Amino acid sequence: MRVIFMGTPDFSVGTLEEIIKAGHEVALVVTQPDKPKGRGKALQCSPVKECAVEHGIPVFQPKKIREPENVEYLRQFAPEMIIVVAFGQILSKEILDMPKYGCVNVHASLLPKYRGAAPIQWAVINGDEITGVTTMRMDTGIDTGDMIAKKEVRLAKDETGGSLFDKLADVGAKLCVETMQLIEDGNATYTPQNSEVATHTSMISKELGNIDWQRPAVEIERLIRGLNPWPSAYTKLDDKTFKIWQADVVSDTTDYEPGCICKATKDEMLVQTGKGVLSLKEVQLEGKKRMSVDAFLRGYQVEEGSFFHRI
């Protein structure tokens, strides 16, 4: 099948690789423009662009794919199908109607749950036991198209946003190729979504990681895992940003106020929350590397009874 592939981040790369591996002709890869990064502001291309260049596939990087001239450029490639995986731009109806077999999206949730941005992180933050991937035929709405295929994935107890990202990327890549075959063979079933039970996820921002110690320990622990590796959960210790990368909920109860470091020994740091106590396991003080809490406590004096604060 002759395909145009649209995607940008690491999550999209595995699907592009699987499509190529399956023998489909990827006529063009469309990805976001290169962006300045780092102190030197050097332009950095997307992971999908890197993959396309390695395979010798032409790359198109429009600022706005919906512009008429960009739509006409796509039309020159006569795609039978357009595959979209975390591309980052909304497609116009002209593009959606262009391919013979339509535009197919690989979405990292079990639709109609978690439409919109960041479904992977929110599955962890919300404490879901099961999530998955859905392939759908795109329409003009945001993740509202008819569903074609689904694959469930069970979350591990220590699942992070990063580890779930990797799992769903692999599952989504394989499911995409299976879906393409179903469509090409005429065996695909298109199931409308029930919008009445749909949920929407908001974008993940750095501010989301600012820990509110009034929240229950179980919620804070899930936030820590969901925002690992980006943007991370953090608080303030001695006027410095203090990131928490791993923590466990413990059953201890105290009379301390939320945010209070109720225990600090040579190898253990316990923090009172709005409900329950959190035992910190991996931390990072501003200007330092990530380290186990015992390594941190060997080199930094923490007073029991002192407080973490929101930034």
C-alpha cells in the first residue's frame, strides 16, 4: 500500500518502522518543523524525521499542514492511506478525504476514554489498571472517529509514564499494521464512539508536577510515576527545587501537618501528606544528579519536622 506517514515524537517511530518492515511503500513522511533546543538553540529534528532520513524517505515539515499549498503538495504523492501517530497538527477535511482508504490514527488509549493530549501519563496519574491502544478512522473531530481495532495493556504496580510510553508504542506499531491489513482486505469493522462516556485529557505542563502535600499519599505517588521522566514531580526544600522520582505509600500515621518531613534517618525520609505517609526512594536536589534517598541523606542534612513547600 502507498502510504503517507505523519508523526513527530519517539512514540511514532516504532509504527513507521513496522510499516516499512511490513513492505508498505512510505512515499512521504510529514513531521513538525525542526525546533531550537538547548542553550545554543541549535535546531533539532524530530525522532520521526531521523528515522525517515535513515530509510531514505522524503520528509515534509510544514508549519501548518492545513494550508492549501501544503494540501496540494500531499496530493502529488497519491496516498492510498495516511497514517497519523502523534503528529501534533489537526488535519483538514481535504486531507482526510484524500486517500482511498482514509486517514488512520493510532491513539494511546482505549477510546472513547482519554481523548486528546497525554493519555499515557493520565492513565498512570489516575490509577488505571488497564489502558491500551485504539486505531480509528479519523474525522474532523479530536479523536472522535470510528474505532477499528483495540489492544489492552495492563499497568504494572510501578508503572511510570516512560515505561507505559514504551509498552504502548510497541503495541500501537503492531496494531497499526494489523489494521492496515484489515482495511486493505475489506475486513475492517468501523465502530462509532459513544461520546456520552468520552473523557478528555489536558496537556501535561511542568506546573502539574508541583506537589500539593494536602493531597493523599496514593495520589501523589501516582503523580510522581506519571510524570516520570517528564516533566517530573517536584517540591521545594530549603528554597531549592527538589524533584521526587520514586516513592512508596506507607501505612504509618502521624500527627504532623501535610508536607512535614516526619522522619529523616540515614537511609529513610518520610513525608506526611493529606492522607497517609510517603516514603521517598529516589530524589534530586536542584543542581545535583538523581540518586537514591539514602545517598542523598548521606550528603545533605535534613531536619525532622521541617517542611516541603509548593513552589
